[in-house]
Amino acid sequence: MPKALVAARRIAAQVAERGECLASSLTSSIRPRVSLASGSLLVLLTLFLPIGYNACGGPSKGYELIQGKGEWPSFLGVFVSSTAGRDFYALVLLLAVLTTIFVFLAGLKPELVRRRTLTHRLFLLAGTLSLFLISDLFLPLIAYDEPYSSLAVALGLVAILTPGFFWPKKMFWGWLSAVAISVSLAFIAEALNWPDRGVTRIGIALLFSGACFLFPLGLWWRFNVSAREVVRADWNPIRGGLVAFYFPAVVANLVYFNVARKEGVWGVVPCYFGIHLIAMGYMRLAKKSEEPRAETAAT
């Protein structure tokens, strides 16, 4: 392997590690139940905030979106189907309601937060929605006006290529193949005007978003959630690649917030941060529930 590539990999790993340490230090002061409660409140507040596109007038509020009077302002809602976007938003609201109930019951029964199975399943749900939203709000920028589209393409290339500094060769080439196939199908669909045919439009959209969501999500499930004890040694390089992928996507999300503000659907911003606060709260509870098991194994 060329020395320059080895040095680049080492630098990328150091940057990712320092970034994770910084993020951990910034969030460590927030108690898990505070994170869960505040995240749920932010999500539920969006019921009364402008969060959806409405073809018949101004932006629709969250409760109007649930009633079918608007479109979820993202790739899923605008480019796939209004029903799919509305269902995703409903699932986010359901998570917020469940989290509110969980925080209330945890106040009455503190031992609830130490139940490993419960906290891990809730973390799995919240983390999946969190990662999906990062991808879902990144893709619309590619089809938006300049300079947003050019910036989105540049960030997309960075997100696609940088995991190669961390992942094994076979995994990285599989990742590039998935992206290439998805993008090719998207261009073919556009050239043949397939997006106007309902089922095909959804199929192409799922293939395209699959490379940006399902592939990294599958790695997260496989190496960190589903098989935690079996493949723990392989998690660090996988995590580095996922951080390298999602960081440019998060930057694109921050840019998208300006688009949402201009178009009057700024309610997506508290919804976005609310989901991530919920996911962060469950992640910390899940880690705490692992500590007694780790101590037992050590003894």
C-alpha cells in the first residue's frame, strides 16, 4: 500500500476519533432522561409548527400533515409519495409519545432504565429513525437550485469515498457498487420518465436511498447492535467509516435547514434535533445497561 494512502488513513482515523471524543464530551453533561424528555417535547411541538408542503396554500402544520393535508418536506415525502412521508412523520410522533411515557414511568420506577432488552430495542428504533432522517434530508439538496445542488454533490462524493479509509476492501467495493447501481437506475428512471409511474417511482427511490441508508444501517445493526458480543473487535473500523459517511451528510442537513427556513417549513428543524436527542438518550441508557454485564463477565 502506498505510504501516502497509509498516512491519509491514519490522519482520517485520528480525525474521526477526536471528533467522537469531542461529541462525547459535549453530550456527556446531558442526563439521559433529560435528553429523552427534551427530544420528545421538540418532536411533539412540531404538531403545531409549519412542517409540510401544501400545494393549496402555505405550509401545513404537523397535525394537518397527519390529516393528509400536506407533504413531508424531504426526499421521502416529496420524491417518493406523500403517504410514505406522512407515515414516517407519524412513526416519529409515536416514538416521541412512547418516550414521554417511558420517562414518566422511569420516574416512578427507576429500575426501568436498567432493563437491557427494553432500552436496546428503543435505541434500535430511535437510532434507525435518526439515521434515516439524516439521509432523507440530504438527498433533496441534490435536486435543488444552485448553489445548494453543487454543494450537495460535493458533500455526497466526500461521504461516498471517505469510508474507504476505514472499511475492508471488499466491503468498500460492495458499497461503491451499491451506490453506482442506485445512481445509474435513478438516471435511467429520469431519462425514461419512469418516476411518473407510481410503483416504479417508489422502487427506484428505495434503491437509490438504499445505498445511502440501508447499507450503512445494516452495518450498524450487524456490528454494533444485533451481534454486539460476537463481532465487537470489528466494530471500530466500521464505526470510523460510518462517521466518515454521516458527517458530510449532517453538514448537508445544516444547509438544508436554510432551505426549510426560506420555504416556510422550518418545523423540520426541531423535529430533526428532537429525534437525535431521543436517540442519544436511549444510546446512553443502553450503554449503562451493559455495564453490570461487563463487570460480571470480568469477575
